[in-house]
Amino acid sequence: MNFRRYQREYLFFASVGVAVVLIVLNFGDAYALRMLAEAACYAILALGLTIQWGYAGLFNAGGMGFVAIGGYITMLIAFPVNHDFWGSEGAAALGEFLLEMLVVVAVVIGITQIHRIGIRGKLKVILILIALVIAFFVFNNQLVPVARLIERESGFIGGLGLPVMLGWIAGGLAAAFVAYWIGKACLGLRADYLAIATLGIAEIIKAILKNADWLTRGTLTVSPLPWPVPTPNDIGFVAARAAYLALTAILVAVLFVLLQRAYRAPWGRMMRAIRDDEVAAAAMGKDINLRRLQMFVLGSGLIGFGGAVLISFSRIFDPSGFTPLKHTFLVWVMVLVGGAANNLGAIFGAVAVYIIWLMGEPIMLFLFENVRLYGSLWFDWQAPDDLMARALQARVFFIGLTITLALRFVPNGLIPERIGRIN
């Protein structure tokens, strides 16, 4: 490998390495391992977003929703079985409800195909809308008594007790499935409108998970979620977090290799051609909408997978904990700072920005303490009582400053996309 060609990347990663060493010396091994494991999870999210934005130019502002889907499906698959639910009347009632909904869905799908018998145009649209309204009321009226029965008898449905990594895969597939239908509805929109649509859908997903106590326990949360490696209770915090970090690092490495191969392949060149000039790509016979849908589904599935890995590491599923700041905006900062359409840049951005995110509070605590101390000694200044409490909000300031400086001085990211011949 040509050192001069990649010396920029070496320099940036060396700087991150120095920062990690300083964090280990000041905060200890357990804290640093937790930080790196979470950063690796965010790297997967950043890779999913760079597929959408960097490869296809899709402005997805609903990453939080796909993270929530991946986390919930992992909880459903891997959390221990709730025997109280399966031995109650709620299980039978839920089964009957699902069968009824299958019939309703089949009827709605049948109505969408009535153009085959000659019913088209506005009449078809009106019939579909009527069917959807009726389906909604049927769904709501049938679900409410079932949900109340489950909450009264067993709290919530629990999990299936299956392997955690199976839950991760299922979480990614579920996010991809939801993204397919969102993409079918929203990918005709452009730029700001697509961002608004995906942001709104993410909030809807969060609201559903937060209020469906029978499904997720709502604000009561579900914990502890199992790990695919020994937990801190088994081998201690340092060893357990090191094992989890090793697993997530392997996942990031595998995804990086696969995405690099896709980027260099004709498929990757076609996607970038659509991103740069969709009119020219369409003139060459490319199906623009289909390719965009592929990228939206693939990226969202990867975000859902990364969300599953991240929520598993936290060992708690809390629908209230999903926020646009942490699970959408922060990932965007990682991609933009690292470099859109550059997989290595996305990984670097994830690690660097997450370090800035975590270190913002202790740095400001140190600065505020010195301001309070020397302000009192030198100027007889009395600091506000809540001065130290404001340090927690400093991380938002540091992230805002980071993205502002990046957009001003390196608008293409610290490790930008390499244009031209790829070795």
C-alpha cells in the first residue's frame, strides 16, 4: 500500500489512537472499552447512512426509527420467554387477532388489484381509501381489548429466548422490510421533503413502541437484555466489554470489506452515476426509482442491524431513550465529518465524533470548575448554583462546533470520497 497516498488516513487514525490512550489513562480500561464498543456500533449506523447519502444522495432523517425497530426485534427474539403470557388467555386472544388481521390485509391487497377487473382511476383510489379507513377501525377495535387483557394478566408478551445474533439479523431484516414500504411511498419526494417524511415516520415508530405497553412495556423498559458474549456478571466489566468490542470490531471489518467491494463494482459505479446525474443515468436505461429503493432498503437494514447491536450492548430496551439527537443527528455528524461516500471515513467519523460526544461533559466540568475557582479567587465572582449541571449540555455545543468547523473547512469530510481511478 502506498503510504503517501494514505498518509492522511494514517494521521487521523493515529490521532484517535492517542485520544483513546489518554482516555484510558484518565478514566480507566472499563470506560474506554465501553466507549469504543459503542463507537463501533455507531460505525455500523454510519456505514448504513453513508450508503444512502454517500452512494445514492438520499436524505434520510429517520434513522432513529430504524434503530428502534432493530432494537425492539432483538429484544423480542432474544429476551427470555414470559411463561405467564404463554399460559394466559392473552396468548390465544392475540393469536385470534393476528389471524383476523391477516384476513383484513388480504382484503385490502385484493382491493388494490381491482384494476384487473376494469375498475380504475378515481374510483379505485376511493375504494382503496375506504378499505384502509375500515381496516384501521377494525384493527383498533380488535387490538384494544387484547392489549388490555395481556397487560392485566402478564404485563407484556416477553421474548422468544433465541440467540442474540439471530435477533440482530432479524432486526436488520425488519428494518429493511419497513424501509421498503416507506421507500415505496416516499422516494418520489426529493431533498427536504424526503427528510421531513422520514423524520415524521421515525417519530411515529417511536410513539408506537413507547405506548404499546403490552408489546414493549413502554416506559417501564425491558432489561437486562442478553449478550452474545459473556456478560459483566460472568467475567467482569473489563473482560466482558473487551469481548463485546472484539465482536463488534469484527462486524465492522466484515461490513467494510463487503461495502468496499460493492463500491468498486459496476453496481457501485452505477449508484454514484445516478447520484451525480440521474437524467444521464436514466438515458442509459437505468431504473432510477428501483435503484434508489434498493439503496434505501439496504442502508436502513444496516442501520437497523447496528441499532440492534447498540441496544444489546446497553442491555436495556427503553422506547423513551430513542432520540433524534443521539440516533439520527449524531450519525449524520459522523458521516459528514468523516466523509460521505467513503466507508473508511464513516468509520473514522463514528469513532472520532463519539469520543467528542462523550468527552464534552468531563472537559467542560474541568473548565467550569477552574472558572468557578479562579473567578472567585481573582474577581470575587460567585458562580451560578447550577453551573456544574450545565456541563452535560456542553456535548451538544461541542458537536455543533464540530459540524460547523467541518462544513466550513472540510465540506467533503476529513477523509473524502476519492474521485477517479480506484486501485
